[in-house]
Amino acid sequence: MKFGVFYEMQLPRPWGQNDERQLYQNALSQVELADKLGYDYAWEVEHHFLEEYSHSSQPEVFLAAASQRTKHIRLGHGIIQLTTNHPARVAEKVASLDLVSNGRVEFGMGEGGSITEIGPFDRAMEEKRPVWEDAVRAIMPMFKDGGCEYDGPYFKFPLRNVLPKPVQKPHPPLWVACSQLETIEMAGRRGIGALGFQFLSAEMAHAWVHAYYNSFVKRQDKLGDYQSNCNIAMVSYFMCAETDEEARRRADGVTFFQFSLAYYSGSRNRLRAAPGTVSLWDEYNKWKRENPEAADRALRGGLIGSPETIRRKLHRFKESNVDSIILLNQAGRNTHEHICESLELFAKEVMPEFHALEPAHQVWKQKVLSGEIQLEDIDTTPFKERQGVGKGVTIDRLVAAS
């Protein structure tokens, strides 16, 4: 099992003059530390206009800076929005980052989360998926030597040589964001790595991992001529401390993450409140005061706890054969000091045991891909709901009038 760190660049109100600068500098220091501690991946999102929830609109800038402060850690676009970026610009960004990082890029692709994000770029929610598919078909030939042209339903591109070319051949590994559980099966069918949020149980993980691998092996239908990437990664809320109680105390930002995610992802085709008219941090604290049991329950999920508690949870997910766990530590007002201490304690007390299991996992994976191991086709219907903090609670009071 491999491990990564994950960044949305959350910044709850009120905002001080230097808060965004400090946020970025702290995150860079955390990635540098993660590299020294032996973590495998650092993932950075792309979001637009999502106040407080994500101040990360140009992930390639952050990842390029991180590349100069690290030596080994893989640098992941988690993800580039193909609905709000031209295919040629995407290919240029990915190749340039691959060059400055000496071939350490993971190329994650996604559609964008709501009308708040993609509306200003003249994209409708109803066309997100076909635009994404068209962009994938347009981008892949751009990584090859020589020129290429493309004529699709959403993108037209004349004969040009898109430069530079990436270090990794034929291109960096491909991933797709799986914010909706059904997208996990789609990722396998398209031969692309799946980046998904945490499963609610080991049983849910088991079912969806089986669905992914069976689609990858039995029903693969790629969008173009690209190298398949068979991997499924799970993003999990995370805080490691000496005791469970201390970890939960330090991880309060996790419930804010879930609350603000629900605000921006619920009813995705509606307008949100006008900029600056809602403090999600204030609304979250009101919700927390009114729903103490739900807030406490949220902190008992994910990988939040002592090394022994996290170790026990990871062993359950190991049995599902998830390829990697991506640890979401930077959330809400979680402090830089606690994030660093969490990364250090986990790397010392937990990570080596699961890193040691990676060779056996790769043997299992090769047997699945070769057909030597046949995985059961599990019905995923009972595992299609993923409830989060804030869903249906405060959100309706925060929406703009439509």
C-alpha cells in the first residue's frame, strides 16, 4: 500500500492580509517534509471560485514549486479540470511540470464540481462528461513526437506541434476524479486510475475495488491511444496523534471540510450565494453547536486517531486491495504544527508496515490483470450512498435565490 498527501488549500473566514501566502508556504513545507519521510504522492486540486473550501486555482504553480523542494515524491494533479482548460494548454502544463520535476508527474483529470466553477467558462453541467471525453481524446496525441490535429464535437485543433514533451513516455500516468461512486467503474472501463473519496466501510471499498478491476480487465473501452494505468486511490480524512482523543481534537477541520464540500457539491446545478455574503466558517460553527452528535461522529470516521487505531483501520482497507491511501490533513483550521506532527508520527509508527506489503500487493495485481485470479462481480447497489456532514442540514439556508 502506498500513501500520499492531499491539498484543497482550505482557508476559512475571516481572512487576514497574509493568510493565503502563509497557507501556500505551509503547504509547501508539508510536502517537503512528506518527501523526506517517504510518502509516495502529493496531490493538489484545481478549483475555481469556491471561497473558503478551496483556494487552489493553479495547481501546476504549486506543484512546480514543490518539485524544487523535493526529490522523490510523485506530484499529482488531483485534478486538472478538462472542462475549463483548453486541451493544448493542459498538455503544455503537464509536460512542463514533468520536465521541471524530472519525470515525477501524475496526470489526474476531471470535469469540475458545480455550475459555480464551470459556468463562468461557458460550460453547462449537462455537457461535463462529453466535454471531458472529447478533451481526453484531444490531449493524448499532443504528447507524441511531431504535430497533431483534432476535430471533435467540443474541441477543434489545427495541425501543430504541442511543446514541450514530457519526460515520461508515452505520457505521465493517467487518473480521473471519482467524486461520484459510479465513476469508479467508469475509470476502470476507460483504463484510467481512479481517485476517489473515502469509502464508508471496508465492505464498500471491497465492492467498488472489485467493480474497478473487473471493468479494467473485462470491459476496458479506452477513449484513445494511451497507456492504461490500473490503480485505485482512496482519499481519507486524516490526523494522527498519540491518543484518539487528541487526534480528534486536532482534526476539527475535517468536519468543516465535509460541511463546505456539501455546500458546494449539493445540487450542483444551482447558484450559490453571492461572493462575500456567506461565512461558511460561521455557518459551520452554528451547525456544530446544533448537531454535536453528528460532528463527533464525523471525527470517528476516516483515519483519525492514534497510530494503533489507524493501523487497525488500514488493515481492514488493505483486504479490499485499494492501491493507495491519500491523506487529507489540511482542512479547516487544522494547524501547520499539528499537520507536520501527524505526518511524522504516521510515517514512524504506521507507514513502514504497510509499505512492506506493497510487493505482495503487486503480485496480486499482476495475477488479476493476467486472469490468473478471477474477481467476483459484486453488486454495488447497496454501496451507492456516501453521506457527509452538512447534507440537507444547513445548505438550503445558504443558497442564492433562483
